[in-house]
Amino acid sequence: MRTTIFCLLTLLSVQVLAQSTQIDTTHQLSDVSIVAQKINRLPGAGQVIDAKKITMLNQPDINKVLRIVPGVQIRDEEGFGLRPNIGLRATPVNRSAKITIMEDGVLMSPAPYADPSAYYFPTFARMESVEVLKGSSQIKQGPYTIGGAINLISTSIPQTLQGQISAGYGSFGTNQQRVWIGNSGPQLDYVFDVSRIASAGFKDLDNGGKTGFDRRDFMAKIRLHNASTAKFRQSVTLKFLNMTEDGNESYLGLTFEDFKQTPNRRYAATQMDYLDLQHQHVSVGYVGSLHDHFQVSITGYYANTYRDWARVNHINGTGLMTILSNPNDQSEGYQVMTGKANGEIGFQSAARNFYSQGVQTTIRKNLVTGNVRHEIQLGARFHQDQADRYATLSTYQMNNGWMALSEAGIKGNAENQIRKAESVSGFLQYELQYKRLTITPGIRLEQIKLENHNYGVNDVARWGANLTMATNELNVFLPGIGFNVVMNHGMSLFGGLHKGFSPPGTPSAASAGSQAMAETAMNYELGYRLKNKNLRTQLVGFYSDYDNILGSDNFSGGGAGTGDMFNAGRAKVYGVEVSLDWNLWQVLVRNESRKLNLAVAYTYSDARFADTFENAGGDWGSGVVNAGDQIPFITPHLLTASLVYEQSKLNIALVGRYVGLTSTKPDQGTWYVPSDAVNYNDVNAIDASFVMDVSANYRWNQRLTTYCAINNALNTSYIVANLPQGYRPGMPLSVMVGLKCAL
């Protein structure tokens, strides 16, 4: 049935294409951007971080770049932005599992339906722009439509022969290199992009050892197209991506006492912790266009992700959180953890092999009747993904500060299951533009089948003797409507409402109780935009009324690591987003040869549970959650301000980021941040922090540019989170210098 629905929609698009007869040979064949040039008349909040801004910031950490957009919630983890925890409009942030993540318009999470935690995130160093969509402007995207969508635009194929070689070196042995080259010909276009970023790490392991990483990317795009004089413009683009990462990274953080003394410390028990990450992606995209009024695109894609994060699991049979919460009472385990005593260490390898594949098609038709412009978009996607999860528990012995394997576990003795998902989704969006008014109604459909095959830890060969299965099927109808009214002097008013949705993940094969239901919410927004020569600003109010919000049980969120989701009932979320970009130099000096831009992004969020329930774990903790409790890790106050000076050869950017006090447990009373006077288990918030970054570029000539980036210029010592296990530091003062040479 799912395949039949998708085929019908695809055939419809081809038939409509065959009926069109006009031509515009100047039309650019592209389908990687969601909003293209429509950002100023979207029926919802949307912002684009363009190539100029990204180049100016010299920032490979997407966490720091996304903070210049209001409405984005982020929980830092390892300090380099390799595995960001992102939420939009107060959706839970853990592993970016509640937002739609795309690269060039294609889903990029390893298994977005079956196992949504985004352990792989595209390397930001090779991105040329980022689109962030919220509210009714992202109704076409899915499957996660409550908070919003992030679309990363990778290096595009240039119109003429272009390329660049860049290299940088900085603190902690951090180094990055990148080479890209591309060209467009009469019928063959291409771009190749090779990049590497590596570091020795800013944390210091007890007794010495590696705490850094090495990530390498290769991307290629090859496009075939007919001649520009052809009546029917067509192109086929092959995209290939291969990424590998070797990371000496751990889930284990620090006690507060140890954080105060040496915030960048790593315990001896983490010396064997290691992440092996590999990702391959291939897609073939067809775009056909007869004129600006009609376009069809069809993309087939396949991705495979392998992730094995091996790490310390317990010490002398005691859980790590038990030791961290009271190292005095658990002194024996703590001494083993720090390498000062001998003991037994449980060490778990969490190997997971993901695949994701599908075909998606979109048709776009524009027409004019009198004074009314119409745009119709119809899209469909057939998608399958799977997560093959093997977890293996082995035993090491800590001896004089060094770990040695004493008993190798049998593969799958800690977890042994396969999670599968299959979906057919479609959308229909109609845009009516009459004079200054644009109205955009739309619907989205999701038909999903989810399966969990749990073979059990005693059947590692998967013969099926102990197999338990669970299935879940959903049919979801998601309507929405938005509007945009253009007023005088570059002002516009926009708003909308839509029903948002998040899949419930695969059902638990071990649970005898109720299974997770779909996460749904009615979402409302009202906003104001102003754009003129020297000032751009946007003010948005939003409100999400959840019928059912979902929690998750992951190690990365402080849970038991089952990966299961659970129902948490109703929730209420509201907030305000403010963005401003003001060219002060032109206003004050009236000299266009230079610029001094002040940009501000502020977000206020209030996210609370509306029902009382027994929590099942994860980053919401455990025990009773009361109606009115704040949802953890949704920061009420976020502020990023930047001041950028530009002239013909030099630009300098100062970026300050304020992250307000953030709850770490559901609560609504007094907030207790880490301190000597507060027990670890009583801490329910992380204190506010302010960090400043500086970036500068100097262009010597048309080809050669020198750059410098200073992160945490004030060398602020601060806690970014108490997850996955223990307190984790933000990156201290670091400097990167480098060269960019255009080919």
C-alpha cells in the first residue's frame, strides 16, 4: 500500500510535467534549498545563515554558529560540535532527535524513524549555508514538524572554475585542512571537496593518553545536464559522501569537586573509551524544468552509518552515577575510577549499524490568474531505515592506573536487537498571493510502520529462540495554514498554525505496559519582519500545545540506554524570538565603504509539563513529575550578540553568547546549581554562562586570505551539562590561525 501511494504521486508529477509547454532557459536547476529566495515572504519564521557569514566566523563548530539564530536550543557536549544536541522552539535537545535534519534537502539522521538519535551529524566545515525553519514555514518537511527543520547546504557546484585550499593550526594541536574544486561545462558540472579536522583534545587524561579526534570527509557532486538552449531543461546529479571519525571521547564527566580543581580532567577509567564512526551516503537527483513556473525533482538516496562507542560502564559492579553522586560513600569505586586503586571495570561496546534509504519527489507549479499568483507544491517520499544494535560487555582490570582486558564479552551479550521503520509521506501546499497578501494552506500525511526485533542477550547468533517482537502502525494527518502580509516601508506581518508531529520510535519488545504514542502538538505563531537598507529585524511569538510529549531513555541523556520512548502527557510551551541586524556605520557615518553591523538574537522560552506522571528515566531523571514542572534543558533566556566590522580587505567579528540558568531536572521551585553546599543529587540546574569569540580575516590579494579565530577569548570556566554522566566543561581559551588560498 505504501509503495502504491508513492508510485501514484510520482506518476502524477511526471504526467503534469509532460503537459507543460513553456521554457525559460535561464532557470537554475537546483533542489537542495528549501526556501531559496522566499525567506522574506515565508508564512512562518525562517532564517538563513549564508556563506558570507559562515566564512567570516571561521567556526567549524555548528553549535556556535546556530546560536546566532533565535529559537535554537543547544546542549554542548564534547566542545567541538561533532555531535550537537539541538532543539527548536523548546523541543527536547538530546541527540537532536526531535528535529528534522537534512543535507541538501535529504534526511541525514542515521535512522530518523526507527532510532532517531543523531549520533552522526554532517561535518559543518564543508557547509556553505544553513537554513533554519520553524512554525508553518516547515510543514513540507518531516517527519519532525513540531519544532522545525535544519537544512545544511554543502559546497555547491560553481558556475566557473573555482576552488580553494585552506589550512589552519591552533591550540590543543587542533588542525584543519580543506581542498575543494569545481566547474561547470556545457553539459558536465562537478565539485570535489576533501576536508579534515583533528585535535589532540583539550582534556587531560589521568596518567596521560589521547582525548582528541580525527574526522575526515570526502564529498563529490557530478551533474549532467542538457544544453542551455534546450526547450526542456533537465539535469541528473550524483552525490557521494564518505566520512570517518576516530574519537577518544567518553561519556564520563567529573564530580563537582574535581571540576573545580581541574575542569578539563578525564578519569583514568576512561582511557580505553573510543568512538569509531563511519558514514557513507550516495544520492541521485533528477531535476526537470520547463520554465520558472514548473519544476519537478526526484531524488533517490542511500546512507549507511556505523557507530561503535566503547566506554566504561560500571566499576566493581557499581553504576557510574552512583559513584559520581557520592564519591565519599563510594570511595572504593571512586579510587578505581581515578586509577588510584585496583579493581574491576565493566566496559561496554555499543556497536550500531544504521541504514537509511528512500525516494522523494516534489513538483512545483506556478501560474497567474488576473491579479492572483498561485504556487502549488506536491511532494511524496518513500523511506526505510533500520538500526542494528549490538552491545557487548567486557571486563577490564585497573592495575596501577592502567586498564587491561581480563574477559572479552561475546558480541551482543548486553543488547541484541534490530529496529526497523518504513514510511510513506506526502504533502500538498498551496500558496496564493494577492497584491501584498500571501496565504499558504497545506497538509502533510505520514503513514508509518515500526518494528522491533529483540533477539535477547542469550541468542547472539540470532537464531530466534528467544525472539520477541513488537510493531506499531500510524496514519497521521497534519493540516496547517500560514499567512504573510507585506506592509509599507519593508514591513510584513506573518503567522500561522499547524499540527506538529514526531514519530514515537520503534515500540519496546520488552515492555508489557503501554507503548509510546505519537507526539503531537498544535503550534501557533505570530511575527513581524522589517527589512530596509540598514536594518533587518524579526519578532515572533510562538505557542505549542502538546497532546502528548515523548521522553526517551538513552545513555546520552543519563538514562539506562534502552533507547525506548515513553509518554509524558500534555505540555505547554511558549516563547518569544527576537533577531536584529543593524548597519551602524551607514546610519552614523553614512559611508558605504565600510560596515559596522550589530546583530542580536534573543530567545525566551517557557516549557512546562501539564500532567503529573511517573517518569521512566532519561534526561528528565526518574520519579514523579508534577504538572507545572519545567521541562529540563530548555533554557529560558538565550542571547547572542555580535559586532562585525568590515572594509575592503579586513573584517573582524566579536560574538558574545549568554546562556541563562538551565534546569536539569523537572522542577518549579528553588533552583540549586552545582556548589560545595549542594549535594550532587539535589542539583537541579546549571548556572548561567557568558562566552566571547573573536574572528578576523585579512585579504592580501584576490587569492590569499589570512584568518584567525579565538574561541572563549575571556577563558571562562563553565559547566555546559551534567550529562551524559557527570559535569562537563566548555572549551577553554583556544586560538586557530590559518590561510585560505583561492585557486
